[in-house]
Amino acid sequence: MPARDLGVTDAHSHLYIGPVDGGPIGAPILTDTEAVARELTIYRGLGGGAIVDCQPSAECGRDGRVLRDLSARTGVHVVAATGFHRRIYYPPDATLFTLPAEHAAARFMEEIRFGLVETRDTDQPVFPGLIKIAAEATLEESPRALFEAAAAVANATGYAIEMHTERGAGVEDFLAFFAGQSVSPRRLIFCHVDKRPDFGLHKELARAGVILEYDTFYRPKYRPQETVWPLVRAMAGAGLASQLALATDMAEPALWSEMGGGPGLSGIFTVIKAGLEALGLVDETIAALLGGNIAGRLTLEQMPDPA
Ligand SMILES: [Zn+2]
């Protein structure tokens, strides 16, 4: 479907995270699909259109079959991802992190061409809508071959790269890395940068063309009233609202109202949209922050090779 028709879109969340054999103790697990389906129905009823699911590989808990089923049952569009998460979220024997760049790129490319690996044997393979990758705190500590692979696939297909950051650490270096790989900043989304609320830095990244993803609205430990909300106000005031994508990153069951926590998927409206209205932003800007901007990145800048 055309990305512009996605409507209100959470730019980074999680609808399903399966347990990983040999994965880290305390890694988030999200398997109550009935509760997720109930909340998706509520989200749809409030005007929710889509959610970007950021679990990037089957080995770290993604299940495209579950995502497809949730979408079909609730009418909410789900954008799935290929790519790679942080090494700690994989089993110790995961092969992805041992591959040279060309082989890793081939794996990502196969998911784009033939469907997510866990859905390929089904009637309806699920195709990813973006490349989700994970940075460590520094470029040096990050898996260089996988970064090169993601860059090559983005260049070959026009797919956007949405990158986890460790609280915004090292983003200047990662931007330079992608420039060196000929990836346009306009193909990049940097996640969790509101955990590093440096307005000067945010302005610089935004002016370069990067989309900044903010998602601490429900997390008191990051003091949203003192950090993310003033950032949104300042960025909008600087004319850079087009470079922000707002999200909830609901990997933890405690954020879901149907799992006994909150604020749940309706928080996009009751917390985030309400907060944007309280800032006095016009409807057009709110629509961009809550979907239009990320949708623009999900549109391919260049059609994939049909071969
Ligand atoms: Zn996430």
C-alpha cells in the first residue's frame, strides 16, 4: 500500500518478541498476542493506522507470521523489519555476527526479495518495509560488517535504515560512517536520541536530513517533561518538525494496558497527541510527527531491482 496512506503510525514499537534460546536473562519477551490484538483493536478505533515493528530477525524473537495475523485480525498495518539487533539479544551461536559483509547483505536481500525467513514457507510471505539495525555505544564496538551490509542493501534497494542507538551515543560518528558508504542521511532514522537531549546536536542531525525518533514519553526515568517535550517544542520552533518521528517502543509488557500496565497503545492519542496539542502545534504538524514523517522514509527512493 502507499506509505502516505498509513495514517497515524508508531515509528518504533514491538508487537511480538519471542523467547530466545540462550539469550540474555531479562531480555524483553512479548508473547501475549491476545492482549496485543485487543489493544490493536482499540488503537484502530481511536484512529491508529500502522505500527513499525522493530524486531529485525527471527533469531532474536521476530515472528512475521504473528505480525501478519495481528494485522489481519485488527486492521492495523504492521511494517516489519529485516536487519540485525544488538549481539546480546541473539543466542551465543548465532551465525549472523560471524558473516562477512557480502554474505550478511545477501541474507537481508533475500528477506526483501523472498520474504522474512520464518514466513517463506507460508501462503503469504511477509516482506520487510525497512532495515532495522543496532548500534553499540561507539562505532568501534559495533559490528562493522553488518553495518556495511545494511548500507549496501539500502543503496541497492532504496530501503531506509532505522538504527537503534545507545541513548544517542556516537550518532555523529555513525552519520559520518553512512556518508562514507554513500547512504544519504535522508535514508536514516536514529532511534532513542531523546535520551541525549542536546538540542544543538539534534538541530545539526535534522538539518543534515536524518529523522530523529523520540520515544521516552512513557518513561519517567528519562524525565519526559524536562527532556523530550521541550525537545519537541524546540525542534518544532526551529522549523524542524519534519525531521522527527514519535514512537513508543513498547517492548516491555508493563507498558501495555491489557497486560496490567500502561498507558498502552491508546497512549499515542491520550498522552502523545494530547501533549502535542497542548504545545499548540497545528494539525498538519501533529500528523507529520505521528506518521507522515516516518511514512516518507518507508517510501523507496529507488525501486528495487526486479531480478
Ligand atoms: Zn525497540
